[in-house]
Amino acid sequence: MTAEGLPMTVPAQDLPARVRIHEVGARDGLQNEKSAVPTEVKAEFIRRLADAGLTTIEATSFVHPRWVPQLADAEDLFPQVAELPVALPVLVPNQRGLDRALALGARRVAVFASATESFAKANLNRTLDESLAVFEPVVRRAKDAGVHVRGYVSMCFGDPWEGAVPLHQVVRVCRALRDMGCDELSLGDTIGVATPGHVLELLSLLNEEGVPTNVLGVHFHDTYGQALANTYAALEHGVTTVDASAGGLGGCPYAKSATGNLATEDLVWMLHGLGIDTGVDLGRLVATSVWMADHLGRPSPSRTVRALSHKDQ
């Protein structure tokens, strides 16, 4: 580990006192792994993340196994971690997925929408409006069951087929999800092309169009090395929910140069240096990511994991 007292805490003005990290490593991070990760390893990963102080850990997805084989064990995995004293949201693509999640006692679910027609067709095999129509009864039934619903909006800052995405298009999808009843929204930079000014402009427009900052989270990929800079811009705007993946697990199959999700360790290092409370024990988190990297048989891309583990991770 590094020298005692580092990072030195030097608070910046007008930033949140606390940030809730929405940990996505166990779901978004692992879903594209080609080799099957044993259910017991996934469950232990989630337990270790909880022990490191993460309070929201996305556990799995109740999607058809044909589409995401890595998460075919959702029914086996969720009961193994359901009693942990943390929030365990799960992804539900449709009514069937919601039924499966509710049957196991899930109390937080997420739907995955797109800000662009091209990604909706590629990922959901529907037009943008058709996909929103599918989500509406899912969200309504979840809310009727007293379940918290998160709405993911992918391709908010750029699309590999369409290029730049008009801000008003992103706002339209966000407002539609809010109108359905989504409790929170996660703005996804799926191919990692956002820059700080772009982030601030979208957040400001969402506020102007009636979507408050307190329901917004951000989900950045580090393809062009901008994830932490974009996160800082979001913090300046007042965002207090940031998605991240332990060890930097995960990536975007639509951008060959994508380096994956923002690493939770890199995020925690920055936040702790700013004096922002996360509740996370960085040492335990790093140890967890080293453990998972060993299971996956390859180094973690997280710079902080590499620096603090003193390994060629």
C-alpha cells in the first residue's frame, strides 16, 4: 500500500459531502466475460464488495440466458446474497424478467433504455419508442409492488452508429422514464466519448426540463481517459450517485478501443482526496479486485489497484 496519509484530503468548494457509489462490477462488469464465472465466485465477490463498505451492489440480470450467458445463474446467485445488509438492484428487461426477480424477493430493479434508435435496435431489437412501450408496464408493476426502479439511459453522449446525440433526444427519453415512475436515472456514456462541458450541458438541460439533479446518477466509461474528469463535472453540478465497477471490470462491445467502466478504486481515491465521504474501505476494495483479477486470470486495468497492490496487475 502507499504511504500513510495519502491521498491527502484537500476539499474543494461546492462539492457534495457524500457520494453513493452504485457498484456495477458483479453485473455490468462480468456480463461480457467469455469464460463462465462460477456462481460461488460471483456470490463471494458481492460479499467482499459489501464488506468493503459499498452499500449499493448491482447483483445480476434476469435476462434470457441466450442473450447474456454469463448471467444465466441469476436464480441461483440472488438467494446466496439476498440477506446482505446492502441494496442489491437487478436488471429486468421485460415482464418475465421482473416476475423472476420479484419471485426471489428483489426490492430494487432496473430497466435499460437507449437514447438512440440505432442502439435500441441493436441491443433491444426494437425502435426507441417500442422499447419504451415495453418498459412502461414493467415499471408500473414494479412500482405497484413497492419496488424501487432505476432507469438506465445508454448512449447519452455519443453513439457508434449515429455519432453525436442531440441533447433534447436524451432529455426526451429521461422524461419518458420519469413519467413511467422510475425513481432514479443513470446517464450512460456507453462508448466513453463525453467531456466535462457536455456533461454539464446535459445536466443543466435536464433540470430545465423538469428532471431534478437528485434523481440523476452518472455512468462513465474511460475510453478516452475522461471518466474522472466527467465525474468531477457532475459533482460540481450536485450529482451524488456515481456508477463504477470494482477493478474497472467491463467494457463496451461496440467500441473496440473502450477500456471499460470507471474503476471504483480510482473513483474512491479521487473522492477521498476531495474529502467526500463514500463509506468505502479502499484497502479492502483493492484486495477484492486483486482477488477477482486472479480468478479471471488477467490484470485489473484500475490504476489505483495497480499502485496499491504493488503488482503488475
